[in-house]
Amino acid sequence: MPRDTSMPIQQCLGALLWPSFFVAGVVTVVFFSIIDPIALRDITFPSLQIGRELGYTLGFFLFWLSTLSSSLFTWILLRPGHPGSGSGRFGRNP
């Protein structure tokens, strides 16, 4: 997959990782202020011995993965088309 070389790879990664990290942090705080990880464990996986800290950690990383996938999908959709592909902005010939 060719990459737009006008933006350094560090800047691309930062544009994907930082917003998703920030939103995952906010969502984790809001979610776990309403839902107790122990109660969630008792409803979903009662046989596993998962403490609160591990519940918070797993929740954060799941939220981060979901917001990262959203950011990645947006980045994929906003990439410029390949030159010479013969298609316009919306996949139609001008």
C-alpha cells in the first residue's frame, strides 16, 4: 500500500494513536463510573478471577482498540486517490 510521503510516519502514527488514546481514556472513565468491573465480570464470566484493576485495564484497551479502528478507517477513507487511476474523487470519471 503506497503511503503519502508528504507526512512523516511519526506524524501519521500520532494522528491515529493520540486521539484514539484520549477518547478511550474519557470513555473508560465514563463507563466505569457507571459500571463496576466486578459486577460486569459476575454477569459475563463468573468463573474467572478478574480484579478491578485488570477489569479497568482490559476495558481501556478494548475501548482504545475500537477508537483506534475508527481513526484508522477514517484515515483510509480520507487518503488521496492514486494519480493516474482514472477515477475522480468519488470513484467516477470526470
